[in-house]
Amino acid sequence: MNKSQLTYIIFSFIASALLVNSSSVNADDRKTEKLEYKCYLKTAKGHEIAFYRWEVKNFTKNMAKLPSRKIPGKGVYIKNVEECVELDASFTSGAAQKLDEETAR
């Protein structure tokens, strides 16, 4: 093996290691990234849409904590969480989609 081949192998190894390391960092960044969500909620006064900003890794936990809490700024208690989606996504329920269209941002 000559010097140029050895240099090529070493360079390839270092480049591969950097790519693997950078992809694992990106996965960690995604977990701590915060996204905006909208939730279709059953409240003491009917159905409402509420907006939240949560870390991606805590999405399920935060959604599970909503029942028996108040909707921020409205003082209405949440009875049940019907569905939460990312802010730009559509709800699956037709009733939720209709209410979402009527709800001010």
C-alpha cells in the first residue's frame, strides 16, 4: 500500500466518523426542538382549539397532562383531549377541522 492510498483510507475513515457523529447530533437536536401544536379539546363549555409550544420529546407527556387543567387565557377546564397535531397539520375529525377554520390564531 502506497502513501496516497493510506492517506485516502484515513481521510475516508475520518469523513465517515464525522458523518455518523453529525447525524446523531441532529437526532438529539430534534428531541429538544420545540414545535407549535394545536389541540382539539372537550371542555366544560364544549369543544375548543388551544395552542401550545412543547419540546418534541415531551409531546405525549404534555398532551396527557392537559385534562383537568385550564385552557391558557380562557379559564375553562379541559375534560378530554380529542386530538393534538402540529400547528400546520390538519385534524382528522371533521368537527375539529371546522372549528379550526373558525378559530383565530
